[in-house]
Amino acid sequence: MRAHSFFCCRRIQVFQSDGTFVGKFGSIGSRSGMLEHPHYIAVSSNNRIIVSDSNNHRIQIFDVNGRSMSTFGSEGTAQFEIW
């Protein structure tokens, strides 16, 4: 599975490894499940989609259906903070 970010739309699009479109999720905002600047994306071995949401200074973890599973991080320069 692959996930791609499209900055202009602030959403994530998910594809199978053969290029088949699976779905998309995300909208502009700062609430859980929303994205302001999705920058880096990774897919874990258990198909969780991990997104660095740069302008919201956090990491969000989604399932393959785009449901927010977990969010962590806050703005700052101290340990465990994201600037």
C-alpha cells in the first residue's frame, strides 16, 4: 500500500502497490483527523498511515479508511515538541 500527500488539497490519497486507487481522506483544519500541511507519510507493517502534519506541529496516525487513530506532538523546541 502507498499513500501520497497533495499539498494543494491537504488530503491523503491511498493506492495499492499496483497503483489501484483505494481512497482519500483529510480536510483543512486543526481538529483531529484534519490536516494543515501533510509533509511526510509512512505506512506501517500493520497498514497504519503515519502523517507528519507540519503546520499543526503533530504526527497523526490513521487507519486505511482514513479514521484518526492517534495524534501526538505540540509546537515548541523542548523534548518531544515539534517545531
